[in-house]
Amino acid sequence: MKKKSTILIIFTILIFSNLTTNSCSNRQDTVSCFPNTPINVSLNLNLPAYFNLTQSGGWAYVNEQQSGTRGLIIVRRNSTTFMVYDRNAPHICPDTNTTLEVSDLSIVCPKDNAKWILLTGQPIAVAGVQPKTYPYNYDPVSNILSVYN
């Protein structure tokens, strides 16, 4: 009887430790203090303000209404795909100098020099998480890019 109780206790501990480990690995892609604001932007890429977005590798800051608390960075990866990043640093709470900036082929956080690859969002230095991204729809016929969350 004692052996069955011990096995049951060990089995129960293993189940709970597995659940705890798995729940921690499903961490959100940003810190808990990351602002959650509505994103709803439509950009006409035919306009001169978005000329950089007409070519692969081109990028632009977007500070339109409903583009988040600090705006967006939009990068054209190829003829039909884009990356849309929030300009809030994903790894630290919003503070002075935590607005992400583009520098060469990287995205940089001026506060701690965290860096990400511009085209993919892959972390290069300091941060272990990618910048927050948003879904989009792109209509190549009208050249309209719609970003939302």
C-alpha cells in the first residue's frame, strides 16, 4: 500500500511539473507591461510618403491615427510580403528611449542597444524576443496595405 501511495504521489508531481513547465514556455511575445492598443491603418503605397515601401528591403515609420502608442515600422520583404513591427520595445516596459528605430539593416532600442534583423525580426543582441508584429492585407492591384490587430 505504501509503494502505491509513493508512486501515485510521484506521478502527481510529474504531471503538475510538466503542466507548469509547458505553461511557462507559452510566454507571450512581449513583456506584461506592453501597451495593447488598437491598430487599424490603411496605406496607399502609391503616395510619395511611402515610396520606400515600393521596393524590397524598403521601410517606413508610420505614425497615423490608430497605429499604436509609438507608431509602426513597416518593411517590404519582397513583392507581396511585409513585416509590420510595433515601435515599442518588446523586452522592456515603455520608458524614455524605448521607441524602436531603424539603423542600417537592424531595428535598435536606444535604451539598451537591443537589436533585431530588419527583414525578419530575429533578435541579434540583448533581447530574447522579437518585436511585436501585426497582421496585414495587401492588395497589389490597388497597392493598398491594411494593418490591423
